[in-house]
Amino acid sequence: MMEQELDLSKYVSKSKKREMQSIDVLILIIVSFYFSIDCITISYIQDQLGIHWLLLSILNFLSGVFMFQYRKDIFHFSIKPIFKNSILLIYFFFLIIAGVSIFFAINKVESMIIYTRFLTTVVTFCILAVLLYKRLYLFKPLSIVVAILILIKSFSAVKLFYAGLGKIGLGVLINSLQSTEGNKNIFAAVLVVQIPVLVYGLLVHKKWLKYLCALSLGFALTTVFLINARAAYLSTLLQFFLLLVGVFFIFYKANKMKLFYKNALVLLCVFLGSFFISQHSIKKALQKDKNSVYGTVGDRLSTITDNSNSTTSIRLEYWQHALEVVKKNPILGVGVGNWKLYTTTYTNTLIDDNTFSKHPHNDFIEVAGETGIPNGIVYILIFGCAFFLALKSMFSKQEHELKLLSLILFISLCGYFIDAFFNFPLERPHMQILFAFLLATIIINYLEDKEEKKGDQDVIWIKVLVLSIVVLSAVGTCIHYTVFKSMKSQFIIDNDLNSVDGLPDALPQYKYDQVKLMFPSFPNIAENSETIGYKEAKYLQKEKRYDEAIKILDSVHKFSPNTAYDYYLKCKIYQDLKKQDSAYLYGKKAFYAKPRNIYYYKMAIHLGSLNKDSAEIVKMYNLFNTYRKDSQAYFYYAKCLAWSGKYNIKEMKKIVDEGVKLYPEEKDLIQWQSVLSKY
């Protein structure tokens, strides 16, 4: 017993007195792997999140095996305080309600896929909490790992920007700054959440490590300022204000004001240097691209409250209409992962053509819509408890470095919270890794000075925990692998179909029988919102196997009943079969489901002209014109009325003259007006 007590003496509570052991090095490597997952990318996949969710689940599985193999070195203290913490208890409650909502989902397969992602995040949370429990001293070397990873990413982004500056349009250039995240806004959010960690590294390290963190911070800030993401701008400005105030408070209490002034000067120099360099470059680019929707930080922030700005206006409309969906399903929602099946019910009048938004750009609204208002409140409570514990630790009697860590965690979580309010970090694996890491670190930081109990009492707990992690990760890996396999097939098939799009007689490279074998049994909805069956039916249509195509479309309609894709393809099939009445029926269904889609509009009113249905043509044009003012749409409307044979020359002159008044630069209308004037 005496030997065991002596052996445990190196795991004393004060983190700054500990020395790195071999087990600590292994844990640091594993945690670093979590931060490195998004560095791995593959070609020929619909979305990189497919490989990242898979890698995260595999890493969770390996971590579970590691925890079992080294359980004597890892579980020196009772882990019950972690799992009795309010954050984790609320998170588990959130998971339970989300799981129940699956039974109310239209598409339960999609629900299970998204729920698996939730479980993967929670497993990550538990693993990180256990591995870092009573090992907060690892946060210091971990900050160097983060600094190196961010430096590589942000340096590559800055290099890419300046390589294209003046050579390509500012919008194209900015949208290319995605790193491995698949979207510039997500990339900016990932940087914003990790920027406080770089500040922590700058404050606690010395000599060249300090300047490494400063350099990484400078490139990260420059990248954020170049990306033009308004949510990231808000987060960054708020973070730096809170950092300066919080660091001042902590250093003042520790009577280290000279050190504060020195570090504050470095922080301000890095911040201002990054700001002015990036803004000078943006202004230079705007001289050649004056019509760009992007601009300086001031320009972009000024549009946040400007309802005339297109992106601001449409986001507000998203929220307004999304809340109506929430009100219709207040208790358990529409089912976890099923929001994307309902978005067309309100985005159909907000977005043109086949553009599709799977999210309301607010995680809190989406959670409430998918799993019910009560669970939306539970989800907000996770943040509330985390913020509370971080602040409580910061104002406690903890040592200087732990208070500083509390501040850093609080500010990083603020960055995540703001992004969750304006975007959809719940979907992105890297953001969920950061979320799990922040929650886990907040808990163990709060528990750092609490009374410690030996781990011998937790033998059953440990076995249950490790077994649960391994089993859940194994199941999750199988599901994520199947989704990953589907995403690879989606990429191949979409590119194959796009290569013959608009070429009626051209045949794609693959045949239906080959395509069917490419796709696994799930998911049944692709990342671009089309059902997998719809993609397969396209091949059958190309091969003139019309009856089989219609049969597939009928069978998959239930998976996504609010989209118009199957109506559109049915219309084309019935046109090929010369069944004009059926083609017209589905042409109208497609148009009324998506009245801003000019392709559906032209198809529907053309069929209306063939059916001599001038009243319906007028009705469809008026609806389209309510949402989109388009000169070609008017020209096509006039043509279809003429083809319908219900209007004489005098009436057509009046219609065309009206069109020329509305669109005086439309050459087709002017030419037609000239022809009609001769009669």
C-alpha cells in the first residue's frame, strides 16, 4: 500500500508541478491526432466530412483500446466526478430526446446517420475528458501542436490569396480559401475557435515557442480577415476585447502587471499588423473588382443589420420561416437529421433554381426544429453550464495558469457559440472535435482542485466506459464507412451525369446496372439533397428504360417528399414517351414546388402552350414574377402565350410592348416588337 501511495505522488493536484511521463506523451500524441484529423483529405469525394467523420470514429475506437490497454496508468483517480458533472448529464439528456425524435422522422435512415454523428461527438467528449483528467499540464504542449497545425493551414491560405491577387476576381479568390473544411465560413470558424489557444501559448511559453505562437496567431488572424466571414469578424473582435480585459484581470490579481503590459503589446501588434495588412490587400483587390459583394471588415460588418443586403435578408427570412416549422412540431420536432427534408417548404420562395440550403444557418433553431423546443432549451443549457463553470473557475482561488486556461476556454466557446448562432457547426466534424474538447477541458479544469479519490473504486465504471466507447465507436465506424463509400460514389456519378447535362442524345459513361452496384444500402439521400434513387433513375431515363425509372422515382419519393426533383424527371420521361398530359401534370408540380426555378418555369409554361392553357401560363408567370424579375422569363412567357393560339396580333403587341417597357434592354423583346409592328 505504501508503494502505491508513493507511486501516486507524482499525480498531485497542482498541474504546474508535474513532469511529463511516458503515458503523458502517448496521451498528448492521441489528443494531437484529434486536432489533425481534418488535415487528411482525399480526392473524388462529395464532401470531405465523409472521410473526417470516419477517421474520428476510428480514432475513438483506437483510443478506447488504448484506454483499456493502459488502464492502470490512466485511471489513477475516480472518474465519477466527470460523469456526474452537470454538462455531461445535460448532454446525455439531449442525446436521449434526440434519439426519441427518430421515431417521428419521415426519413429514419437519415436520422440514424446524423444521430450516429451526435454519438461520435459525445464519445469524443468522454475520451478527451478521461485522457486529460488531472493532466491539464498537457494543455501547454498541446498549444504548440495547435500553433503548428494552424500555421500550416493559415500560411497556405494567405499564400493562395496573394498568388491570385489581381489575377482572378475577389469573390472567386476569397471563396477558394477553404483549406480542408469545404467552405470558407467553416474554415474561418475553425480558426476563430482555436485563436484563443494560440494566445494562451503566447502567454505561457517563452523564447522561440512564444514567437511561434505569435507567428501562427498572425497568420490565423490575417486569414480570418481575408475570408470576409461576418460571424468570424464578430467573434474575433469580441474575443480580443474579452482577452484583453480577462488577461488584465488575471495578471492584476496575480500582481504581474509588467508581464501583462509586455504580452498585451505583443498581442496588439499581432492583431493590428494582421488587420492592416489584410485590409490593405482587400482594398487593392476592390480597385479592380468594384462590384464584389466582399469588402473590408468595416464594409462587411455594416451589412449585418442592413436588411437590403442579400445575405443578411435571406438569413433573417430563413430564421423567420424556420421558426414557423418549429411551431408546427414543438414537442419532438420533425426528427433528428430531417430538417433538410423540410427546408424546401420555405426556401422554395427564397432561393433561385436548384440552389438548396440544408440548414437554417442557426444550430439552435435547427435543434429545436428537429428534436423539439424542450430539447432546444436543453442544448442551450449545455452552453450555459459550460460558460458558468468556466467563469466560476476563473474567479476561484485556482493558480494563475488555470485561471488563464479558464479564460481561454470561455472565449473559445464564445467563438463556437457565435458560429452556431449564424451557421451550422453541428454538421462539421472538426468543429465537433473542438466543441467536445472545449467542454471536456472546461469540466476537468473545474474539477482540478476538487478532492481526489483513488480509482480503485471505479473498476466497474472503467470497464463499462471502455466497453461502451469501443462498441459505440465500432458501430459508428461501420455507419460512417458506409456513408463515406456513398459519398465517393456520389462524386463519380454526379460528375458523370454533369458531363452530359444539356446534351439530350449524349450517354453517360456508366450504365444503370453499374451505378446501382456502386451505392450501398444507405444513405438514401445524397449530400446535394437528391435522393440516391433519383440519380439512378436518371441513368434509366438515359437508357430509355422509362417504366423502371418511374417505378424507382415512386419508391423513393417518401424519403424526400418536399423536393421537386422527381417531378421534374418524371416530366422529362413523359415528354420522351409523348404523353403530354402526364408531362404537363408533373411539369406544373415541379414548378409550383420550386417557383423560383427558371428551368422548371420554362418547361411548365412550354407544356402549357402545347396544351393551349393560356390561363395557367399567365398564372405561372405571375407567380414566378412575384419572386424573380427576369427579362428572358418575360420573353418566354410572351412566346408561350403566342404559341397557345389564344391571343391575336393586337393582344400580343400589347403584351410585347409592356415587356419592352419593363425590360428596355432585352434584345429578343425589341426584335419581336419590331416584327409585330409590321402587322
